[in-house]
Amino acid sequence: MILIIHNEGDLYNLDDCSGTGYQIVKFCSLFSRSVQIDERYVDEKLIKIYDSVGSIVIFVTRATNYLKSFKSAKTIYWSHNFYLPPNKSEIHAFDKIVGVSTFHQLWLTLKFRRPCYRVYNTYNIEKPTNILRDYNKLSVAFVGSLNKSKGFHDFIDIVNEVAKCVDSVTVKIFGDGNSAHLIKPLTKNSSVIVEYYGRRDKKFIHKQLSTTIFLLYGLSESGPSETFGLSFLDAQMCGCLPITINRGACIEIVDASLHAYSLKHNQSQIIDLLCNYKPENAEEYSTALVDGYTASSKFSDSNFKKTWGDVLDSRNWPNYDLSLAMRYFVREFRKFTIKKLNR
């Protein structure tokens, strides 16, 4: 039996839940003996049912309040961001720790000082086709939580700079958060057409991204803002070119065929790209998205189920130590750097 404890609210509809919630629902659909519950509804009766030898309890990111209540069950910490439990004793109490990208896996390994697993998020990705959008009108989008940690402040700063050098830019914003107040000043700029949709379901977001040229996401220069970045997959699937800073997990999630177009060293390069945008480059962007995009199988349901199966198998534990994990990260980073230098 597997119990997943989270704080993502009531999860009923895949199209209307958070990125983390989507992964939880998919997990339960792929592993029949699993149940998910919001931390608010955990009670003594539930603990008694699942606190037994042979049971597995998965705690998702911040939902760790009941960790000490499970004495007999195996426990797994499934992290989805850069949050760490404030109580250091919790770090060592988990039997296994899971991150959502190689970069995240390394970060967790360094923070927890113990080997950690990597399970890529699953996503039903299709290769973009029939890219029909107006390339004569510059348009950008932001999809995610509207807060500083997700780079929304950086997004606003970039748009304000771009507005100084273009006649018009359409800005589509999806999400909610404590920085939503930054949108109002943007609407007073005559060069900016703001379309704020709040939090919407995937079907609606995909429809809008299918008519947008660029997604701007993962924009922090001070440090990595993404452990994964489902918005990159949303954009790629809709033929919307993702633009990001080459930090954190962005390098892994943005398709390799798009790196030359998508990955920038800093915000100034992003501003230059948008200020110097020319509609005649549309064919080049479309070719990169449609012909080059591989729709990687590493984000498939089958890979998600297989790698989670390895985690859940009591016989399988990480077969590398901290030094090996660091050497892997350095090797992958060097490979990526060499590819960039050869272009």
C-alpha cells in the first residue's frame, strides 16, 4: 500500500491542478495500490491503516507534519522545488529522497548529504504541428506562480525594457501569486497589451500558447529558479519557443534541439533578442520547433512508472555516493558547454 500526503488541495481533475498535483494524480493512476490525500485530512485512523510493515508513505515537499507519526512504514520525501524541511531531524528520517531532474537530484544530494533518486515528471507530450500564429506581432507569455522565486519580477523587468524599443508587445500572463500586483503598472504602458488570465486549465493555456511566439520563464540571474519547469513542456508542445536563463534544470527540460535559440546567459541577451525580433525569423523558429523537437521519451508515463518502480523496490537503492553524483553533474555540464562552443 502506498499513501501520498501533500498540500495541493483536492485533486480531481488533471486539467485543473498544479504541476505537482498533476504528478500526484498521474502516480495514483499508474500505481493501483496508491492513495493520495491532502495533509489537512490526515487523521489517526488513516495513520493506523498505513503505518505498517510493507506500506510506503510519500511526503510531498512541504507536507511533512505527520512524518513522526509513521513508525513502521517506509517513508519517501518527494521534493518538487528548492524547499528543505526546517527541522534537520526530518532530513535524516526519510528512507529515500526523490528529486525531479538531474540538477535537482544533485542539489538534494548536496543539501541532505546522502544519495538521492531522480524521477523526471511525466507529461503527455506531442510534437507541435500546424503552427499558425501572427509572427508580425511580438507576443510573450508567462505561465506559473506569480512570485519572485519563479522569476515573475524578472519577467516584468524584461517586458518593461522591451517596451522601450518596440512599438507593441502582447503579454499573456497565466497564474496567481503574491506578486500579481505588478501587473497593474504594466497595463499603463502604451506599448504593452496585457492579457491576464489568472489560473486556468491546461486546455485553455495550450490554446493561448499556440498563438504566442515566446514563453519567458526561469529568468533569475542570481540562482536557479526551476527544479523542472513544466511550462517549458507546455510551450514546446504548442509551438511556442521557450526563452530562459541557462541555469538549474532548464538545460535538461528545454529540448536539446532548441538550446541555440532558447538558452541565454543573462537577461540582457533576452532583451536584445526581443528588441531585435524580426517577423522574417518566423520560419527559423518554426523549423526548430517542428523539425528539431524530439518530444523526449524521458517525460513519458512509461519512464515515470519505471523509474518510480525502481525507487519503490526495496532491493534498489542509489548505487553512487556524493562524489560520483558530483562527477556526473560536472561531466554533463562539460558536454553541454562543449556543444555550445561548437555551434
